[in-house]
Amino acid sequence: MSEKNDEHYMGIALQLAKEAFHRGEVPIGAVLVRDGEILAQNHNRREELKDATAHAEILVLREAGLLLGGWRLLGTTLYVTLEPCPMCAGALVQARVSRLVYGARDPKGGAAASLYNIPSDPRLNHRLEVEEGILGEKCASLLQDFFKERRE
């Protein structure tokens, strides 16, 4: 996939993150794509759904599985504005997602490079191609603005 396409889909994820921001959710958006088609898109909805697992990535994987009629999401790319946490990185491996593209690193909880490297761990039965930093500054800035506003 070209960098231009990566920026396009990350831009959609960023718009979803902005929607989450306005709903009082941690602003993280995710888009799952296969062969140039968006299969699922969502943002964090933990507060709305009162569900600790309602991360953008998990919601997107669930939706795509229902759409496709199965849990194996081979040939897909997940675009997400923040480096996935251990739960989400593990779910990407379990779902057999082929590629992960994320915007900003998460130094306190990231599991694709920062604290752990679950998508590339050779001990697991599936590994993902990982690309980081696509629209990273915009993704990080939105998160910083959200938490700054919360502190005030």
C-alpha cells in the first residue's frame, strides 16, 4: 500500500478520533481496510458502552468479523491513531490482521513498539507488518489536547 493511501485511511481514523473527543471519549479512531474497501470503522466507546474492552480496534474487529462471517481477517490493514495496547495488539494477532498502521506511539501502554512488540513476536503463530508514524503529529496533538482539557 502506498504512503498516500496510508495517509488517506489514517485521515479517516483521525476524523473518527475527533468524533470520540467531542463525545468525551479518549480520541482514538480505527479503520479496517481490505483491497481498498473500508470494512469497518469506529472510535473508542468505553464511556458510552460502559465497557473496558470497547477500544476502537476491538469494535472494528468485531464489526468486520460479523460483516465477513468469520474471525479470520486475512489480507486486511488496520489504521489506528494510537499504538495499540496489549489487549488490542493481541486481538490483531488472533484475528490474523495482515498489517497495522498507527499514528502516535504510546510510551505508557503501547504494545507494538513502545513497551511490547506483540505484532512481531516470533513466539506467536501470526505476525503483522507494522508501520508507524503516519500523521503521527496530528494524532498525538489530538490526544494531548484531550488530556490537557481534562486536567483544566
